[in-house]
Amino acid sequence: MNKRSFIQLLKKTSPSNESSIKGLNKWNYSQRVRFINLSFDYLDDMHAYSTNPKFYRFFEYDSFKTKKETREYLQKLMDRETNGYFGGLVKYWFLQEIKTKKVIGTVGLCGIDTRRRSAELTIGISPDYSQNGFFFEAQFQIIEFCFKTLDLHRLTSLTNCDNTGLIQFEKQCGYTQEGIFRDYYLMQNNIRKDAILTGILSGEFKFDHCILLAKLAQGSS
């Protein structure tokens, strides 16, 4: 697929519309989140979780203090979609809870390389929704979308070594730990942390296992 066709595909599709949990839904899974385009219409929702210190416990920077900071960051994400980032195309979505229509996080594909068919996956979800399967659901929808609809071959993820929950979950989905970037992060307290690089190829994604985890977590809500 050439670059222009890939961009058009990103514009007209979304992980929510393409997910296998639509249609017959053989997993009997109740979909609770959808992927929507970035918009300043949801600035208040984004600001609500962006001011929560728990959201930043694995990040290098502190929580936002003003709505102006949140607006500037949202504009930065939108600019990346236009100008690219990490040496490739970029696409971000808001995660929206279907029931309340509230935005609860963001998901991004960065450095998309249409020749190599690869991208880096980023995800951030409000601490109020990080349990009970919301995070799992967002993960399996975006990963399936990347491999099935976008026909990507490889996804990578880079995360703080202390984020053991995410690292273990990725391994259960089929990711492999590929490396350690020593002292990659300089945290807010001036302590350095390693970054863990994980990767997954299209044939390694364990969709059934991933959605089972989401169902089990959803059942505990």
C-alpha cells in the first residue's frame, strides 16, 4: 500500500468500526469504548484526567495544572498528525466511553512506516478507567486494527521499566521483550529509569486470549 492510500485508509476507518467484536461478536463481549478523532470539543474531558497525578506515575513530566497546558498538548498531537513524528506518519484517537460519551484517554500510532509496515503504539487512559477491562479492550481493538485493517507487520511499544502491569499484559497478547534502553527516562524526581522495548509481529497476536482478559476484567466491574 502506498503512502497516500494508507493515509486515506486511516481517515475513513477506525479501530471501533473494524473490530471483530462488531457483527456476530462470537465472544459475547459488550463493547464499552470507541475510538474517535481528536477534537477540542473534548478538551474538558482530557483536562480532567490530565490533572490526575496518578496518570503520570510512569511519565517523565508532571500533571497539567491549567487548561491552557492541556490545550497546548492537544494541539501538539494534532500537529503531529499533520507533520509526522518519530520519522513517520502519525494518527491519534481519543478513547470514548460509549455509555457516557466521555473521553477517557488517547491512543496513538507514531512513526508509521508504510514500506516496512511498522509503527509504535502509545496508549494513555484515565486512572479512573484503567481497571475493569477498559484498558484491555482498547488494546485489543487497536492491535487487531493495525494487523487486520492497516495490514501492518510489526508493532512496538516503549515503556518505563516500572510499568510491570503493561509489560506483562503485552506479553500475554503476544509481545516479546526485545531490548532495554538503559537510563532512558529522566523522571520528575531526577531519578533515571530504564525503558523496556517490546514488539509483536502480525502472526503473533493472541486475540482470543486478549479479549478473554478483557471479559474477565469487565465481569469484575
